[in-house]
Amino acid sequence: MTIKLEQKITGYEVVSKNEPVAVEEKEENNIIQMHEKVARPEMLFGSTYKIKTPQSDYALYVTINDMILNKDTAHEIRRPFEVFINSKNMDHYQWIVALTLIISAVFRKGGDVTFLVEELRSVFDPSGGYFKRGGKFMPSLVAEIGDVICDHMVMIGMIKEQKLDENVQNILDAKREEFERNMGLKDSRHTSEFPVGAQLCKKCHTKAAIMMDGCLTCLNCGESKCG
């Protein structure tokens, strides 16, 4: 078959008869990342979390709405787009509205927004914090909102959940069982509560540190003064 060249030859390359001809393929990069110009779709996927503190008779409900990026592709990801906080208690209305607007703006900015978790967790209430269910200490209501955002980011895969090694967890379970047996306590391994009389762990801020064999050991994170 004869091929007529309509344009000038600008370059050539000698190719062996048995060598396959390499054809350059340009792949279009259509992967969408979260950024502030991404338009809000008509529908978002939301999750609502309940916060009940001993400081108020009314609960707070934190709703985080996510956007699905690159849907039905190998690059599909779920990213937070906006947050809403509602409660019957209007005492904190102004700063809660301001906080939701700022957090939502950071979400839409894109990039690594996981820094919000530690920033919120580091806020301390001058009036004192409180213990949430399970014995974890919350230095403020803002810190617990940060804890909720952390749980949500773990759920959608933005933050990798930190789990104890299986062997370490087995050792802690054995220590807990021995402690409860020696103290004559009811076995509570299947609940979220730690043994009565447990001390506050300075690392994970949970009342889960017990004295065993002369060593203070945390049953929640494994922190031990004995190494």
C-alpha cells in the first residue's frame, strides 16, 4: 500500500526489522483532587455524630458531608466537604457557627486537612475538661469535636487507624483479666469501660492505667513506665 506524505519530514529513526515499533501514548490525567473551585453537587453523603457532655443537658450533633471524587473509577475517594453542628443549647451558638464555617472552608481548600484534628484536640477549656464514655479525657468541647472529625477521617480512609500489635493487645488483655480477678471485679472486657480505679494515662488521656507487678501500664494504648 502506498502512503502519500502531505507534510515535510522533520525527523526519522532507523528501526530493526524484528524490533517492535514503540508508539508513544499520552494518558490524560483526569484525576480530580479536592480544591476550593470544586462545585458543590446537588447531593452529598453525610454522617452524623452525637456528642453528649456532662457539662450540658443537651447533646450536640455533628454532621459531616462528604463529596465522592472520581466516582466509579480506580481513583474514587471520599473527602469531607462541609460540617454542621446543631444543638438545642444556644449558649455556644456564635462560636459554633464560626467554627463550622472555618472548618468547612479548610475542607474545601483541599490538600492535607488532617492537621485540623490535632489543632482542635489541643484546645483546653479554662473551666476544666471532662471524661467521655469509655474513660477518655476531653480537655474541652472543641477537643471532642476534633475527636469526632478524627473518627470520621479514619472511616473514610484519610487517617490510618492506629491499632496495637496483636501480641501487645493479648498481653494487655491478660493483664486486665488478672487485675480484675485480683481486685474481685466483674469481668468487663466486653464493654468499653476500663477497670474501676484505673488511673489517667498521660499519653492517651484515658482512665485505663493500672498498677501491675509494680508497673503502671495503660490498657488502652500500652504505655508503660517499665518500657
